[in-house]
Amino acid sequence: MSLQVENLTVYYQTLRGDVQALEKATFAVADGEIMGLAGESGCGKSTLANSLIRLVPPMRLVAGQVRLDGELLPLDDAKRMSEYRFTKISVIPQYAMNALNPTRKIGKIIAELLQSKGVDFATILPELKRRLDLVELSHDVLGMYPIELSGGMKQRAVMVLSVLLNPSLLIADEITSALDVSTQKAVAEMLVGFRDREFVRSLIVITHDISILYQMADSILIMYAGQLAEKASTDVIIRAPRHPYTRLLIASLPKVGVRYAERRLSGIPGRPPLLLDPPAGCRFRDRCSMAFEKCMEVPPFVEIEAGHFVACWKEFGADADA
Amino acid sequence: MLTLDRVSKVYRVGTFGGRALVAVSDVSFDVRDGEVMSLIGESGSGKSTIGRMILRLIPATSGRIVFNDVDISTLKGSALKEYYRRVQGVFQDPFSSYNPIFKADRTFRILRDEFFPDTPAAEWQDRMESTLRAVGLNPGQVLGKFPHQLSGGQLQRFLIARALLLDVQFLVADEIISMLDASTRVDVLNLLADLKSRGLSILFITHDLSLGYYISERAVILYRGCIMEMGATERIFGTPLHPYTQMLIASAPRLDKKWEEVEIELRGEQLENVAGCVYYNRCPQTMRDAACRTQKPTLVAVESEHWVACRRYARE
């Protein structure tokens, strides 16, 4: 097991109280697994990623622990976490285009970053060049300023930079959202290539676009309003989802080949609850057509088949009514 | 209803405006009554520029945009105001269309002061409420709220309602879905499709092929300001002829099929002005020849309701 998250609960501290952004998340990412993390805006997917990288105020670790390759991560100790950051656990940020210092050349940025981790730039240079070839960037970019590169090129430069020290876990946060479809495809395939070449052991890909995940992810974790809803292999999530939210979400996606005139899709009525004072129990309750009394309690995230986890009382069938 | 006749837009760029950037070049198409036309293209394809020219937010460099037999560049004063009664736009980011320090329904009040100063308050209130209901909002829930108290989907519907209050005949919808969450996206899309049955024509600008396919009867595929392919939606998606359209359709992520093996040329993204086909640099070797580099292809009809701008089809 590469990554094991247990009972992770993270709140944001505000003047009006805690925003309960991530509630009792328990899941694992296996070696070599590409896990997609999907959900609507505000469902806690970026909070989950940020707490694995840099958990600083206003974020507050309420409970839970995270193990990477069996080692317990000191999540709430920002100083000690820097030993793991970039070397063991790395991130491609959402706005990779803005992640580069505009006053430094790309090569200089990389050299400084490596120096801070005690790695010699010259020894890693041949490998760096090999990886630039892999993402179809010319070696000249090392001598260029970020402003001289296009958005897609900067994105690829940051991708190479993020995996330079072969981290165990790479988190890609919405990296394809701002790109054109053709670049999007190339970037997604490069990420899969990173895993296949073992630059990274496992990957968490965060996006709101489930169709991208269908193309590249091994498994998908669906979140709703800070709670985990369902995790299963990609095919199961797309073809045979069990959680009512996943079902409605998948059914509402327009597909090439579906016309308004022939088949009218429908959205999910209502909107997610505010997380400042979320309702007790299952947070999807108010929008769920199948909700019953039991949903006033938080449903457990249980494995119903091998590798298929669902948090819904309906899965308990008759037992739940008893 | 609306016709674009060889419309071009050239921006002056560079420190002293020394270089010319052709954003839209010789684009001609028409939108019929009660029809949804999709304008599909990647970033930098000029799709939003076309929308802005139709709304007269920017002038066209050359060519004519004709709305109900009138060239819109000649409109002035009350005629222009009359034009805005008929033609309205809704844009990508609903939050930036509102002033955050005023309540969201201020946009309706401005509309009334500007266009309907003679309408009695009670009648205006009735019209406002019925229009809000028509776009699927509950007036009691949304009136008197500040923009941050409403969701993106609600604000976007608010803007559509605002356009409907003026008896619009033509709506420019510029990426109005892309900022919305998956669960509310489809509802706004369905709303647009329902409006079409009321005789409204919509220019639906998008980069998302599946959305364009879902809603429109006809589509235009743009690349760097030029029309690559145009025609009935099912013809374009069923038998894409232009190499660019084929690449787009193959690389769009889908839920029913895994990605096909298509070569994506990342290096050919240089933006210099070429004499021949704008897609030449990215076109696969097997599909292009030397003449593509020097000769600009023209749009030719390959079958009824299907035009393509590629020399491979012009030869036959």
C-alpha cells in the first residue's frame, strides 16, 4: 500500500466557526494506482490534496492519520513535512502556469529547488534532459524565462519539475481544466507515462471532469460535501455506480452522441449544503430521492465488493430498517 | 435572421501596435430563426471575438454582419437601442457580470430604467416574476439577494431571464456552461433548448464538443479564426472530414469510449501568419501536401448541409 488515509478530518477555522470541509476520510491508494478524485466545487477534493501537502492555518487537523509507504506523515508539523514534500510526495498545482517565478530562468528555478533538497543539479541534469524530451520540450527552455513559454509548455515544465526526484505519490490538482482538448489529452497521457516509467509510484488526479478520469484513471473516488461517497474501479463507477449521488452525476453528463431532441438529460435538483453548519447524517440526504430515516445518521464507508466502497444506508438493505 | 458575410477582425498587437493578429478571417455563416448554432473551437480560435462583434462590443475590421436585413455597423442611437432589445449576450463567468456590492436584481432595475420607463411598477413586477419562473427560479428565493448568496447556476439563469425580459430574438451564449458544476450544467442547457421552441435563435459558443452536439442543430468548427468545417451537427460528428475536426473529436474525452490512438503534434503550435491553410503546421504528414502551404483552402459543399475547408475535398 502506497498511501493509507485513515479517518482524516480537516476543518477550516473561521470567525463564524469551523467549516467542516473534510469529514472522516478513509481510503487507500495502491502501488502503481492512478486514483481519480472527483466532485463538485466545494466538495473538499482540494482540501484533501492540500492537507497531504501543506496543512497550515486556517486549516486544522482534527483527527486521523496518513501513512505513506508505511511511514506515518507528520501532517500538522509543517517543518517536518518539508522532508517529505517534493521528495516523497509531490504536487502539480492547479495553476501551474503561475507556479513559476517570473524573474528566474526555468533552469535556475529547478537548480534552486534541488539545492534546497540537497541534490546536485549537475548530476541530475542528464535525467532532466531525458524527461524534457519525453514531454516534447526542447532543452532550450532551461535557459528561458517563464514568460517565453506558452501555457501548455509551462504546464509540461512544471510536470517534469514535480516528478524529478521520483516521489512515491504525485497529486495533480485540476491540471487539465484550463487546457484545450488536444493538449488535455497529451498531458493526461504524459501523466500515465510517468507512472508506467515509474517516475512516480502512485497518482491522485483531482478534476471535476469525469470523462478525463475515465480515460486515464484506474479507480475513481467520488466526494460530496466533504464526505466520501463512493470509490471503485473506473469501469464500475461509470457503468454500475451504487451511490445515488454518483448515479445522478454520471447520468447528467452530456456525451457525444446524445442529442437534446432525442434524449433529454436531467440535472440534480437542489444544491450542496453549507459546510459551516452541515446537516447531520448523510449530507446528500436533502437532494436524494431515496432518503429515509436512517439517513439522519452518517453512513459508514464500507466495502461491498472487492475494491468497491460505498457510503449509503441503502446498501444495508433490510438490516437498516431493523 | 443573422448573417455574417466575410467578417474579419484584425487586432493590432506589439508595443506600438506594429504587428497584426488576425483573430477572425473571412468568416461567413448564417443563423436561422429558432435555431441553435454552435461555434466550436479551442482557445484563440476567435469564437468569442465573433460573439463580441455580433453584440457590437467591438467593430469588425471588414465584412458585414446583417441582422434582419440591416447591417448592424450602421445602427446608431435609438436604432442601436432597438437592436439591443432584440440581441443580447450571456457570458462565461456569472459572478463577474454583477457588481458584488449591489443586490443581484439591480440588473433588472437598470433594465427597466433604460428600456421600459413607462411600464407601471406592478406590471413590471409581474413580468419579472413570470420570467424568473420561466427560467426555473423561484422569485421569492432569489429576489433581494446579493450575488454571493446565489449559486453560479442561479446567477446564470438570472442573466438569461434578464435577456428574456427584452423580447430577444437572438442570444449570444458565450461559454455559459463551463463555470457551472456538473449537476446544474444540464439544467441550464435544457433551459436554452426550451427557449428555442419559443422562437429564439441562439449562438452557442463552446469548446466542449459534447455540449455542442447535445444542443445544436448546426455547428461551425473554427481554428485560428478560419472556418474549418460547418454544417448539420450530425453530419459533422458522424462523418468529420477536416483533419482538425477529426483530431478534435478523437481527443475529446468521452464516457462511452476510450481515447483512440491519434498523433497529437504539440510542437506545431507556432502562431506565425501562414499564406496557406492555417492548420498546415499541425496537419498530419499523410494528409497534407506542398500546395497546402501556399494555397488557402476555400469552404466547399461536400454534401447538402456540410461544408469543409480542406484541399483534399476541393480537388475531387
